[in-house]
Amino acid sequence: MDGSRGCNCGVSRRRNSEGLCIRASATCAYLASLGYHGMKATDLRGNEGESVVRVREKHDGALADRMDVRVWLRLLSCSTIIEKRLRRRFVDQFDTTLPRFDVMATLERHPEGVSMSALSKALLVSNGNVTALVRQLEADGLIVTSAAPEDRRSSIVALTQQGRAHFADLAAAHHGWIKGMLNGMSRSEQKALFDLLAILKSSIGEDEGNA
């Protein structure tokens, strides 16, 4: 797909470093149904020369009274940009991926190791996806798998000493990147946003029955 082509809602259909569309077509169709065509994405050059998509929101009359949709769009744009930067920086600086980092982060919190099923549950992904990531990390000497004592058919996954050292470098960089992106907000502003998002999280949970 042409990186500069826009869909009917005006959102530029760009792809991230893994070839995935930044914004799902369902989002575009929903915005179009509201008569909203004022959201454009601009490809800029961010820190370290990386390509960053920043969403410029131009709210026309169609959304003047739809604050709920505007909040959702802002959350979506911020999340998209942050995740894109993290993915790109992990690849550029460590030749690794965000999913691999997530696996190692989970294992770092469980030094005794976790089962494959518990790992997939913690990451909210399928067993198949976790198995592929575990095999990659094991081949690199970063994790080790062993049979569970109580059930030899199950596997326990844990970080190796090399894996712990590597993850420490990844985590330090990750913390620095997040801090840099949130540096424009004071600690009190971050706390206020965190508390507001807790209310939003609760509201989303209450709406589950309407799915």
C-alpha cells in the first residue's frame, strides 16, 4: 500500500516497522460515519533521525459535541506514536523487538521461572506466539527452558545470566525513552493523568456487558 495514501476519514495509512497499519480500517470507517475528515498524519523526523508519525487533530463541527470520540482519538494517537518509537529504537539500538523485550520483562519479574501457559497469559498472546519468541531467545542464549518438576510435559522458562545482563541494558534504555517522551509533563500532571486513566479503565470494564 502506498505510504502516502489516505483513506476516506483523512487518516494517513502509514505502516510501522513491522509492516502493520498504524490505524485499523474500522477506525477510519467509524470516523467517516460521523462525517469527520479533519485528522491528518504528518511524517516528521524525530530524535535520532527516526521517522515519527505525529497526528495533528483538526476538529470540525462534526465532533464539536463528541468529546468522548476526541478523547479516544487522542489516546490512540499518543499510544501509536509511543509504541512506534519504542519498536524502532529497540531495532536500531539493540537489534531486538518489543515483543522480545516484553517476554524478558515478564521473566525478570519471576527469577524462578514461569510455565509457558503462564507466560502467554501474562502477555495476553497465544501459546503459539510465545513459543516462537521463546525459541528465538533460547537460541540466542538469553533464556533456558526445562521440564516442570510436577509435570514433565510442561516447560518452565527462565532468564539465563546472559539474559539478565542483556535485559538490564534494555530496561535502562526503555526507561530513558519513556522518561524523555513524558518529560513535558510534571510529576503531578503525570499522577493526575494516571488517576484519570484509572477511571477510564473502570468505565471500559463496566461496558463489557454491552459488547
